[in-house]
Amino acid sequence: MTKNLSERLKETAAFIQSKGVKEVEFGLILGSGLGELAEEIADSIVIPYEEIPNFPVSTVTGHAGQLVYGSLSGKKVLAMQGRFHYYEGHSMGTVTFPVRVMKALSAHSIIVTNAAGGVNTSFVPGNLMLITDQINFTGDNPLIGENDEDLGPRFPDMSEAYDKAYGKTAREVAAELKITLQQGVYMGYSGPTYETPAEIRMSRAMGADAVGMSTVPEVIVARHGGMRVLGITCVTNLAAGMQANLNHDEVVETTERVKEDFKSLVKETLKRL
């Protein structure tokens, strides 16, 4: 008999706790090229995804595929070094399952990071962007189907998908560290193709500042569970029609270049949350 979501969550959480994971305050979801932050977690416990019941395995280059638990900036964190994407053929439920697990392990907040294409004409590759809101353009929603009231309400309010107080702290930290921190709306596509120039013009007309293929489902599920969210994007390239061509190597190369700023921003912000 197939287990329902809450049974799978209990099984996964119990397994992770059996590895020595205690209370979690913040979940961290580390995107393309940004997973190195997990290596700075002190007293770490590392659990490869393939060992975790009900977890799939990440298949994307630049994603390590493991959970890392320990202390970062004085907070107890559980980091996903590599995330799951809808375009890999996973269901939305699978993509967002780790966020449910973080909540089951008592995390009250998540910090989501990603690499994205800049749509705002004032952005340059290598900018970091505080996500202030999102547009779900994936054509799907992780909450479709039966709702478990114990996990969250049938119709969650998304008026403050990204926590304003957390965003204010991140902006203050960026100013002190002299890091340029843009801010704007992240629009989630399903992928795996990069967008066409016409789609980018549409995205800009609809109010998007950056486009990517992740984050939106995880944030919907985090808010469904009452978690607070901080989102930071690394603008790795200008979107289609704004530069000559697009490739994943450039994404990895740009995150490599700005990762020290990115890590400093996340660590110092986390310390103050």
C-alpha cells in the first residue's frame, strides 16, 4: 500500500534524526554553483540523498546531492547541497518534499538560493538579487490534490511569500559589506529550455526581474507550512535576447566569481535573523 505524505514525512524525518540530526532552525536550499556554503557548516553531519528514504537523487551538474546539518552563523541549519527540479521529471510533490521534511524537523524558516537569468535591463551578470516576490509560470502547483490540514491550509495566503523583515536585514547587511544587492520579482518557468527572447519580453511586461527553473514550488510549500522565507538569486547571465547566447557553463562560471560575496551575505544575514 502506498504511504500518504504524512507517513512518508514521519519516516524520512525519523531516519534523518537517527543520523544525529537534532533541532533545525533554518533550512537552506543551495542552487547551482552555490553549494559550497554547506562546506562551512561546523560539526557537520552529511547524509547523501540516496540513503534517505523517499528522497530522489539530484542529477544536475554543479549539485552535490546531500543534506548537511550543523551550525552556521550560530544557527542550527539543514542544508540541501543540490535541489530537485521539475524539469528532471520529478512531480511537484517530490521537488518540494525536502521543504516538508525541514518543517517536520522543526525548521521555522528557509533560505532559498538560485542562479537565474536577469530580465531587468539594469542588472549585470554577477549581481545578487533579493527576491521580493514571485510569479509561478511553471504551469503546475505543488498543492494541487488532497490537502492535509495538519500540514497547512487549503488556500494559503501568498501576499507575503518572501518575509519583509528578513529582506530588510539582508539589505542592511549588503550595504555594510558593500555588496550590490538588487531586488526584484523572480519568475519560475518549468525548463529545461532557456526562455526565448519573446518569452523574456513577456516576462518583463508581466513584472519579472529574473527568470529561473526552481524556487517557486519550494516557496509555495514553505508558506503553506507557515515558514518564513528569505530568497537570494545570483544573476548569472542576461536572459535571451539580451546577450549573444546562453549556456550552463556560464552559469557555473559566474556563480564561481561571486560566491564569496554570496556566502558572506548569507552568513552575516543568518547571524542576525
